[in-house]
Amino acid sequence: MYWKLRIPLFLFIIGTISGLFQRYSEIILVNTSYFIKSAIFIGLIGIIFTIFEKSKINEMKVHITIGIGLIFLGIFIDYLMI
């Protein structure tokens, strides 16, 4: 059974970026409001996802275990960065 990479890659990106923002938000975004940090977070996810759409990475078909592995890897990275 094969699955397109769109959903697993999106969840992996959200987990990874969320972990990085939780860990390094004080270093990267000094003296900014919560609203600006949220906008940058959503914008960065949007930019990365748009790059994957334009380069057709999201259209690749992978085995379902690889997709589930990507999802759990994103959750794991987010969990490690807390």
C-alpha cells in the first residue's frame, strides 16, 4: 500500500518547526511579541510547504510505513525539543 507524501511531510514539518521554535525562540526572535512569533511560525511552515509543492516532493508515493515513520519522527523531534 502506497501513500502520497503530502500529509506525512506536512505533519513532520509542523513537528520539527514547532520543536525548533520552542527550543530557540529566545535566541532567534528577541524582543518580539507573541503575535509576531506566531505569524513567523505559520509563515515559515507555509514557505516550506510551498517549496515542497513547487518541487513536486509532495506528489511522491512512499510505502505507508515510511509515512507513519515520518509522522512519528516529527512528533519525536517536537517532544525532544521541549
